[in-house]
Amino acid sequence: MAAVLILLGIAVLFFYLSSSASKKQAQKIHGTGSGPSNINQSGGYGKWIGGGLGWALGGPIGGLLGFMFGSMFEGKSNGTTYQTHPYTSGQETQTGDFSASLLVLAAAVMKADGVVKKSELDYVKRFLEHNFGQQKTAQLLLVLRELLNKDINIQEVSTQIRYAMDLSSRLQLLHFLFGIAGADKAFSDTEIRTIQDIAGYMNISNADFNSVKAMFVKDLDSAYTILEISSHATNDEVKKAYHKMAIKYHPDKVSHLGEEVQKAAEEKFQKLNAAYDEIKKRRGIV
């Protein structure tokens, strides 16, 4: 009996020591100890990106986030990558996914012409403050500054967004990118080509691309381009086109991304209404 008790005691002690060692090893791997570098994948990154993170933790964007946060909090790249398949997702886009995508693509456009202009940084800051508040903006700008120092493969990032994000959210990203490019009141050919490449990789049609572009790059037919119709369209076709685009650009389409993004979408919707009002005025449509 004594021998049995001794063996039982040894087994219990062995189990305790093994369990303790496993927990310490897990903490070492996942960084659950103390200190600012210990950010968990969803909650911690999400705090800095501006919302919950889902599919953005995987694929090319997840790779950028891993390297970036390793640099921000450890002073070096930690090589963190995520094993989620880069071009598939069964998760709904969260606010953090949108914010991460926005910051990565914004950095790519800002670097497109080889110079990151103060006017572009100021535009981004104003946009973020208007839509996310000062506290989140301070964090998001730190993330953006790190991204500006990274090499960004726009084809890989945009393709990930294409398969994970709905069209309305992708159009909102496109609208924001044109805002950055035009922050200095001028659009370089390089910036336009970069945004067009991004739109193509995100599977945004030429008609939708030109519609959003016409909200910023004006010509005589801009109002018609925004409605995705020809200037020779009949009045009935104009009305039908407006109602179709109103559904496509309505802010409620991005309500799942949070009030901040929905509020930003109102600007695009207002530009659609302004284009329709301009056509009605030209034609005398009541």
C-alpha cells in the first residue's frame, strides 16, 4: 500500500511540473508575460488598428502587421506570420480589418510618386480625427508611419481584400485613396495608375473606378461618369441610373464597419447627389 501511495505521489508531482513547464513555454511563445511587446493577435492589434480584427490577421496584411508590431514594440522585426489562407475568408469584415486595409493601401498610394507629402499626411490625420477621434488617430498614425517604411506588394494585399471584403467596403476604400492622392490639389499620373492597379486587383469594375475618380478629377462629363452613364442618356435613364447608384453608394451598405466608416461614406453619397442635382439643373429635370 505504501508503495502505491509513493508511486501516486510521484505521478502527481510529475504532472504538476509538466503542466507548469508547458504554461511557461506557451507564455514564451505567445508573449503573455508583462511588458508592452506582449500584444495578443486580435485584441491587442485591434486596439491599435481601431477595432476588432478577423481575416486581416492572415495573409499578406497579417504578415505586414506582424513585422510592423514587432518593430514598434521590440525594436526589430519578429517575423510573425499567420497561417490563414491569404485569399479566402469565411469571416465578416470587422472595423479593424477595414482600418488595417485602409492604412496599408494609404501607405502604398502615399509612396507611389516617391515623396510622402505633408499635405497627404495632414489629409489622413484630418480624415482619421473626423471619423475615429483623436485617441484612435494617434494610434493609427503610428501604425501608418511604420507602414510607410515597409515594402508593400499591392497586388497581394489588394487580392486579399478582394476575396475577404464586400464591394461597398472596397468602394469606400477607393474613395479614401483618391482623397489622399488629391490632398495637394493635384493628381500625379503615378498616383492614378497605382490606385487603378489597386482597384483592378480588388476586382472593382472600370465603371465603378471611373465613377469614384470623377468625384475628385473633374471634367465636363464628371457628373455623368459618377452616375455611370453617357451624357447622351435620356432623362429616364438618368433617373434610373441615380436610383441604382444611390443603392450602391448608400452609407448603410457599410454600417457593419461601424459608425465611423458609415459617417465617412456619407461624403461619397453626397457627391453622388450633387452630380445628380447638376444634371437635373442642366436639363431642367424637376
